[in-house]
Amino acid sequence: MGKYTTLSEAINDLTKKGFTYNFNMKEDCIECAENQYQLQPKEFNIDKKHRFQEMSDVDNESVLYAISSKEGGLKGLLVNAYGIYADYRSFKLVQKLNRPNR
């Protein structure tokens, strides 16, 4: 998987590669909005992580996570702000999302 120059380019390519669900962060888990399936940090893997920064606004940074569930076969994407604007809910979720790609 190559390096992406924009968030939309990465989302489009990863969606073509099977990461079709959209994940949102909840208090202590991530949730797949399409089917209201919730995954605890121990129940998913972060397959890829990409960071992006808007050239016109250096404070506007985001990170895209390509996530797969260990059971259930869900593959999807989670977009979050990066840095001081990041939305982190629980310590275990923060640990999982900040772990290096495997």
C-alpha cells in the first residue's frame, strides 16, 4: 500500500481494498454505525494508520485507521483528529490507537 497525499485518496483506495464499514469512537470502544456492532480494544486490529495535514491549515491534522475485527470479519475505517484536537475516550482505546502498525 503506497503513501497517500490526501485523506480522500486514502479512503477511496482502502474502501476498494475491503475496508467498507465506518467506525466511530465511543466511550470505551469503537462502533460500526451501519450495524451498531461495538468492538472493544482487544477485539480489533489496526491494519494501517495514515496521518494527514492540511497545507492551508497546519493545525488541521487527521489520522485514518484501517481496522479489522478479530472475529466477525468487519473491516472499516475510523477518521480522527490528530494532536490536541484528537478525540480519545478511554486509556485502553488510546493505547490501541497509538500502537505502531503491525
